[in-house]
Amino acid sequence: MSDATARQIIIAPSLLAANFTRLGAETVRACRAGADWLHLDIMDGHFVPNISFGPALVKALRPLTRATFDVHLMCDRPDILLEPFSKAGADRITIHVELGVRVVPLIWKIRSLGQQVGLAINPPTSMSALQPHLEQVDSVLIMTVNPGCGGQEFITECLTKIEQAAAWRDKLDLKYRIAVDGGIHGDTAASCAAAGADIFISGTGLFQHKNLKAAVLKMRKAVEAARCALERLS
Ligand code: DX5
Ligand code: ZN
């Protein structure tokens, strides 16, 4: 079995696209639908113009499921948020590489809290920003839209970044997972899988479906098929 086949596929619905009048029920719906992780987008009105929700909501949702809570901080001051989100029930925390020199101490802080570490990169940012941190992270998150809101169109040019992240992983024999986030639905998920992604974060592409279980399964199958095709080529 190759590394690619052995790597678990993770389908992570983003709560940002859920019905905000019933977030508890939506959390349960996503987990019963077969979601591996629940993706929680935290926006502070500075790093991105939008504001979403904070640790109080994460704490309220925590008792509803044992699913991994994947917290994505699109925030200018993650330093003041790491502990609150960790205490609220996060299992893994992703920060952005655009934070520059603050990235290294933040990675260590996340680890010291017992959390898995993710590092995200925005579409306009060069992959060279990510390279120095690859050995320190559990996942890299290739943003496939500009962060800030759901429902945007997938930026096809980001596929080369996924390929680059996968090539570095092979070359350096590292174990980080590759996540994609933004405009992910059946077709784009398959393209990302073929490029080397293994975590598929999807808001609108999943929550818009009344039958969320069928939507999660369809995405998983599309990704598996793309992976099998990749295997046959290699
Ligand atoms: C975008 C967020 C995404 C968002 C994706 O800023 O990081 O997680 O929820 O939404 P869709 O899947 O609708 O593009
Ligand atoms: Zn996100």
C-alpha cells in the first residue's frame, strides 16, 4: 500500500455554511452524516473583514459530539485565542502563514496546549513562506478561495500549490496532511485529491444538501476514485 492510499481521507464540513439558527442540531447532523471532523472557521473582522463566532460556541457544541474539532483561526491575534479555544474543546488549531515571524512561536504554543498544528496559506501567498515550517506541522491548509466567507468559487490555480505540498512531503519523507478549503464540492474535491490533498473542508458544498449523509458519501467516493486513478498512474 502506498503512502497516498494509506493516508486517511478526511471529510470536514465547515459549520460556517450551517443554519445559524440551529447550530447544535447542525453539528449533530454533520456528525451523523459521516463527517470525520467538524471545521470551525473563526474570523475576527481584522485578518478578514467578516466576524463569525468564538470559543463560547465551541464550548457549547463540544458535548454534542466526539468528532474532531478543527479550528481555523483567520485572526490577527491568535496568541490571545489559542488557550480559550483549546479549553473550549478544540482538537487541532490552524493558523495562517501570513502572520510571518509570529508563526514559529505560535506553532510551539499550539503544541504546548496539546493540540495538533495546522498552517494555512492564502491564494496570493508564495509557497516559499510555508517551506521552513513543514517539519513542525501536522497539516498544511491550502486555501482554494480568499478567506473571509463561504460560497466562493474554487480558484483552479491553487491546484499547483497542492502538488507542490505533496511533492515536498514525498521528497522530505514528511507526514503532514494536506487540507483544502474553499469552493470544495464533488468535482473540485476530486481535482484536489488527484493533486495530493487528503483533508476536504467544505461548507456550502455539503451543508446546502438536505441529505447531508448522501453528500458526504458522494464527496468521499469522488475523492477515492480520484486517488485510485492517481495510484494507477504512479
Ligand atoms: C473560508 C473558510 C472556509 C469556508 C468554506 O474563508 O475558511 O472554511 O467555510 O466555505 P465554502 O465551502 O462554502 O467555500
Ligand atoms: Zn476554513
